[in-house]
Amino acid sequence: MEGKPVPGFLLQDGSGKEFSHKDFLGSWLALFFYSKDNTSG
């Protein structure tokens, strides 16, 4: 849904640091989603 507002989210990176949609206000953001590794999808 290119160009649409991002719904609220709270995620952790590999080191446990949390990121929220609020951290990116006023910036462009690209989100990518993929299936679990080694699955057919």
C-alpha cells in the first residue's frame, strides 16, 4: 500500500532495542515482510 500511513507498531531489533512508528515521524520508511526462512512461500 504505497503512500499510505503506517499503522502503529513496536518492534525489536536483534539486540533488543525497541523501535516504534513514532521514531520515524516526518521521514520516509520502507517496510519489507517475508516468510520464515526455509519455508515455501
